[in-house]
Amino acid sequence: MSIFNDSWLDDQQALAAADPILRRLAEAGARVRRETADAKEPILALRDLPRPRAVIAAGSEARFIRAMLEPVCPVPFVAWPTHGLPGWVGALDLVVVMASETAPPGLVATVHEAVRRGAQLLIACPEASTIAEHAASRSTILLPTATADALAAAIVVLSGLRELQLGPEVNPQAVADAMDQVAEECSPYADLAVNPGKDLAMGLADAQPLVWGGSVLAARASRRVAEALRAASGRTALAADADALLTILESAMPRDPFADPFTDGLSADRRPCLVMLDDGNDEALIRSDHTRLRAAAERNDVRVCTIAHRTGSDVERYASLLQTGMFGAVYLSVGLGRVSPA
């Protein structure tokens, strides 16, 4: 197993190996601007469409769309995780799909089924792609994408759903600005002492990540961050609700003050580290869970790392939490020596 080397986080030679990944993260705001600009005309064309009976979302970020729409959507909404469509979907319904150029066969089958049933289809994908060919019909509106960025495509879709009066107000420029701010704060040239991404990596250097987000959107971000941490470290990383994480925190073994970090630190039984994603939601239940988790971590001498973005719209805060966690995952992989030069 790898030993974390914190000096690599400020070593430009070590960071150079991760440059393609870090650069793509840093360009996230630019991709949002590009995608929304390219889709401006088809988004405006949505204003004249009638309200559908129901909305079904499929593809990457479908659950993010659900988290945004469910509180405000005036018609029933379903995020459909499997191929095909529910049996009741027909010409009165709207099917929303986000896809890259290499869409999985199941998603292509979903699009084909939507066209076969005559449903209104709103699809964000590259114009020159297999899935766009399957989506071609009189009832299809294509929002063209070019950057293969799932979150940027989702923001384009949210802008379109707003024009249909099905979703909340979304300001893509503000979301892009928030992403740019995270990129600046988490830049590889920003020192460890002031870089939240590197700070998260330091906190997780020898730990098993437990990731929690209290609101619906923060919980969605927690699952994405946990996925990134698993890929970055090769360790178990769990995203779950407060009750599930409390069970793990309360069963954490006492820390051994005499443990040798160069030998005992290689044990498969790593101590947990609680990563809390705070998007500023002050609902009583969420604050209660927040307090319970922190208290359990303190009782059991478990390290707590907090990623907090409490200002801006829901989408801005979600994007900021997610991007900070993604930067942290990259820096964790750098510190563990798991990044190879491109």
C-alpha cells in the first residue's frame, strides 16, 4: 500500500503528472459557458412548447436533475436509472436525456423507445453522435454539447427546463464563476496552507473517507466525491446518511498514540475520517444530523474535514462542493503517488 507524501502536494514535478486532470477541473467553468452559449437558440425555442403530463430523466446526472426539479416541478418527475422507459410514458410526456458521444447501449435504447412512443424528447448530446441519430424525430429538441462534461450538459438541460416552466431559475454564468473561484482556490500553485483541495487530501492521507451531505444536493455531491476518492486512493470511501455513518463512527477503535505511521499506517483497518459537505442548508433536521455527526466524531477521536460553500444559488453551491471534492481527490492521488505522467 502507498504511503502519503505531503511534500508532493507542493512539488511542481509531482503535480505535473496530474496536470491533465487538474487542467480539466480548472476548465469546468469555461465548459459551462461554452455549452450554454452553443445551446442558446434551441433553449429559447422551448418557450412555445406545451407543458407535458410528466417528465422522465435518463442518462448521466439524471439524479442531479431530479434533486433540482422535485421541489418545484409542477408535474410528476421520474429519474429512470435503467434502459427503456416506464410503461405509461407516451406522447404527452417529456423524456430528458443527457449523453456523451459514446453513450451506453441502454441509454440509446431509452432514446429509441422515447421516439417510438412519440414522446417529446429533450436531449443534450453531441450533434454528430450515434445517440443523436437515434433521437432524430419531429418531437425531438437537441441541445448540442461538445465538451463531454456531464455537469455542463446538466446545466444546459436545467436552463431548458426553466424555459418550459418546469424547473428553478438557473444562472449558468454565476455557476461558471463559482467553478472558476474553486479552481483558483484549489490551483496546484496555491500553497498547501490556503488550498482547500490539498487540505482535504492531507486530512485523508491515511484514512478511510466517510462522506456526508445533509441536503438533497449535498448528498448527491457526497456520492460523487466518494466515487472520486475511491478511484484516487484505491480505498473504501462511503457516502451515506447520518444514521449509517454514526454506526461506523461509534464503532471506531481508539487511536493508538504510539502507532508508527510508516508501518501501522499501512494496515487495511484504517481509521475513518468524516468529510462533511456543508451547502448552508439550515433546516432543523439537517443541522441536527450535522451536530450528531460532529459530536460522535469528537467522542471517538475521528478527524473531521469540512467542505463548505454557503453562498449563491443551489446549483452554484452544489458545483462548488463537487469541484472542491474532486480537486481533493486528485491531490490525494498525487500524495499517494498513484498518478502517472500522461
